[in-house]
Amino acid sequence: MRPKLLLATNNAGKVKEFRSLLAGIPFDLVTLKEMGIAMAIEETGATYKENAQLKACVLAAQSGLLTLADDSGLEVAALHGAPGVMSARYAGENASNDERIAYLLSKLIDVPQENRTARFYCVIAIAKPEGTVQFCDGECRGLIAFTPFGQQGFGYDPVFYLPEFSKTMAELPADVKNKISHRARAAQKAKTLLLKMAQTA
């Protein structure tokens, strides 16, 4: 029987992405819902690393399983790195994706294209129940579009424009996004780490 790896997120979009990104590892990926864990962990960290570690360690201790958590965000140069770790709560605690995007665009209304540089950044934490934790990170650079385009992805993907593809992240096919996104790059490092962990288990 293969060991389980708990995905510490209730975000269905992230779960789907991680199942694709981590395909081939010798673990059975399980979700909080599948394990009957209803715990909501407040992201009180000042950095992505702190938030990822907090989620991974708390849920690993509670579940008794190796646990993978990530924290990621959008950093816009013209906004001095905002929304950053507040990306999910930028327009308020219960704002929808559309409301977050509209709020972001309202902050950039007079900013010309050449000054709309941004990056997506992701930190993944992999924690063991006894408390040891390891980290992987990844980034993807682009520009903030003036209006949303595309139906793929989630979050700020519809306004994250990639000049090399002449498309937003939300217009890219999943197989392309899963090669170049911040989460894909962090997950590739995590996959290597998990393969090593399985070999030494």
C-alpha cells in the first residue's frame, strides 16, 4: 500500500493542478475533504514561507500524514509588491475572483503597459507529522493586462499576461500552464524532493 500525501488546501483549482503537477510520485494524493478534516487555518504569516509552513505543519500533526501546503501570491511592481501575501484577501475576506481582479485593475488604472510588470511567486512546504519541514519555490514573470481574458485557471490568471505567448495565464492550455507557472516550477522541485523521500522511507 502506497503512503498518503495530504494536500493542505480546500481550493478545488489547486487540488486539480497539484494532481496533474505531481503525477508519477509514489504517493496517493488525498485532500482535506477526503480525510474528513474541516479545519480552517488562518494565514497569519508575514511571508509565503511562513504561511506554507504553518498550514503544512499543523495539518501534518493533526492528520499524521506527510503534508504538502503552498502559499502563493501576485506581486505588482507599480504597487510596490502588493497584493503579495494578501493576494487572496486583497479586495476583502470574502471577495470573489472577479471582485479581486476588478479591485487590482482599479489600482492600476493610470499605469501604462511598460510599468505593469508583475510576478506570481509560490512557496511549497512539505511537512512530516513529527515537525520537520522542507521548502521549494518558483516564480513566473509577466505583465498585468488592462482587462481580463480567458476561462482557464483561477485567481488572477485572467489578467496575468505572458508576452512570450501573447496570452494571459487564463488563455493557456493546462498542459502549457503546468510547465511555466510559479506553482508548476515549485512543484517540479517538490516532486524531486518527494521521490527522494520515498526512496529513503
